[in-house]
Amino acid sequence: MLKTYYPVTKLSVNINKIATIRNARGGIIPNVVEAALNIEKFGAHGITVHPRPDGRHIRFSDVIDLSKVLTTEFNIEGYPQQDFLDLCFQVKPQQVTLVPDPPHVLTSNAGWDTVKNKDFLKDVVAVLKSNGIRVSLFIGADPRMIEHAAATGCDRVELYTESYASEYNQDRESAIAPFVEAAKTANRVGLGLNAGHDLTLENLHYFVQQIPGLLEVSIGHALISDALYYGLESTIKKYLDQLN
């Protein structure tokens, strides 16, 4: 029986936490643009940012500055309110990942209900794609929601992996099971597949091994935290090793 081979999963590094450190003190140290360029140089396949209205980490001005110099894929996450969409139209990143977060939440904590929000998402996806931007929807490991995501016209879904990460040490086979089914559904309905949230050096390799057709992972908090111990270049290499 022939084995199906999938392309190597790409690593996009979320640099929000670097901006959080900068903002805690003010000024420009650490410099998020310099950090992003180093992350590219060290082998990551892309940069992810999630600007929020309060500017508590990545600011809209950072997004504009980054767009002028990045040479790998630029992925902008956010809730599709008008100022966010206007920023995306100005910058035209390779990918926009739409998340259902209200502005005040600390971090992404749920995927889209693509049944309830289908008409809204259709309109947003259409206008982003008309600007030449690939669109991904942040979504839970729910086959039904993935099927309805396809009806919005999006290109990809990003699986929200918090439950996998939290259950990994107790029973990794049970933890991964719903994500395998979600991935199969995405493959069946023709959606590209990304993943992110609480993926770490400990749980990443097993996830990548088990998920068919995984194109990209977006990792921020764990990777930037690991860089405090290992250094940024070594940390990027460690994560790339897990993907291979």
C-alpha cells in the first residue's frame, strides 16, 4: 500500500510577546522589526502578529513597519472590525487569520461558530480575497464547523489546539483524536490546514505526526519563552526539528 506524503509543515513565529516586553518599559527595546528579521534569518517560514485595539503588544504601526521588510510569509491575526480590515487592506499580507475574539480578551480562547456567523464571514472573506489575501479561520476541532467554514469561501482553517495541549500529558491519543477527525474533514472539503495555541517543544512533534495535511503552525508564547533559555536561534532550530 502506497503511503501518502505531505509537505513539511511550516513554522510561523508569533512575535506578540516580544512587543509585550518592549511595551512594559517603553522605547524600542527589544526591537520587534529586528527580532522578526532575525527569526526569518534563523529559518522560520513566516511571522505572525495579532494587533489588538488597545495596542498592548503589537501595534498597528508595527504591522506597517514589518510589512516593509519581511521576506517570508506575513500572517496577521485579528477580529474583523473595520480598523483591522483597513490595516490588512493597506499592508496586504500573504495571510489573514480571522479570530472571534472580542477586543478585551487576554488571548484567543475559542474558534468561530461558522453556522451562526456564516453570512458575516462570507462578506469579510470575500473582501479580503478580492484584495489578494489568503484567508484562514480560527476554529475548534469540530467537523461540522469546518464544513460550514468551507461555505464561507475561506482558504484555510487554523485549528485551535488548546485542548490538545492541556490534555497531552494525561492521554495524548485521546487528546489528538478530535484533531485528526477535524483534519480529515478539512482535507475532504478542500480547506488548507493550519494549527496553533499552546503548541510546545514537548507536544508539537506528536501533533505534526498525527495530523494529515498540516501546512503551518503558528507558535508564539512557548517559543519566545524557550528563547530565554536557549537563545532565539537555537530555539527556532529546535522547533524546526520537531516539524521534520
